[in-house]
Amino acid sequence: MVSSIVESTEIKTSESPRISLEEWMHNPPDDKEWVNGELVEKNGMTLKHSLVQSKLTTCWRNYKDSSGRGGEVYTEPPCRTNRQGRKPDVAYLTAEKLAQFGELAVLPQSFPLSAEIVSPTDFAEDVIAKSQEYLESGGEEVWLLFPENKWIIVVTQNQKLIFTSGQTVSTQIVLQGFCVAVDELLA
């Protein structure tokens, strides 16, 4: 049996010049987050991952529009957490936060509602740590979507809920009233 030790699935891009977090915030490179002083490529995107990202974006946007809540839904928008420069797969910025921050290149905190779609190359520990990072940096609710297992974990400061195949997942704090069948979203 062959075994290997892997610290993280995040791929460092050694050919990229080293830049500061402030430089990243002024001009965040496509498909790269700023993690522990390094540019890290967002990897593991599969067709299924892309489809789930598209479905969730559409669902959140349609609900935001039909409910009259305002705000905006984004795909892979740059934001600064307390420690890193991140790009959640899908994020919702409330109307209040949109008015507060306006049209910035990078949101200077986490989005109120963020979603990370877990790819086959992701480590659960990394994704869970990222959700905590979002919550510690102004985020209120984080969705972790596991398309292969048909699980959605909704994380807030006070609770962690797991929704599985056959159930309906709903927002807990942000974009209140939104719900969708797990199977519809992750099919």
C-alpha cells in the first residue's frame, strides 16, 4: 500500500510573483485566492461543481428578486477575511451592505451569506476552516455543498445543520425564507 502525506489541496502557483494582501485587494487575479502570503489557485472545478454553482446562484438571485430583498448575488467574488483574500463560490450581499460598501473591487469583509461547493480534491478540514474564517470576518451564514454525497451543511455562529437527499435546505439568518430541495440543487 502506498500512502502520501498531503497538507492541503490548495495549489500554490509558484510562477506567480509574491504579492501582499493589499496588492491582491487592489487587483485580485482570476481563479486565485491569497492564502498565508501565497497566491493559491482555486482548483477542482468539475462540470458538476459548475452546475451546482450555477443553480445556487440562480436560486438565490430569483428569491432575492421575487422577495424584494434587494442586494446582489455573485459568483466567485473577492473578499477579505481577517487573515486571507478569498473568493467564495457563491455569495449574497444584502441591500444594506451593498449601500454601505458600494462598488468596491474587493469586499473588505466576508459576505453575509457565502457558499463553498466542495470538489473531489478538497479536504473537509480545509473547507470547514474556511467556513469558520468567513464567520469570524463578518459572515453570518455559510453553506457547504457536497454534490457527490448530496449533503449541504449550513453553518452559523450558533448552529451547524446538515441537510441530505430527500430534505429541503433553508437559509437560517440571511435571505430568510429561502428554501430548495437538496436533490433539486445537487442533482
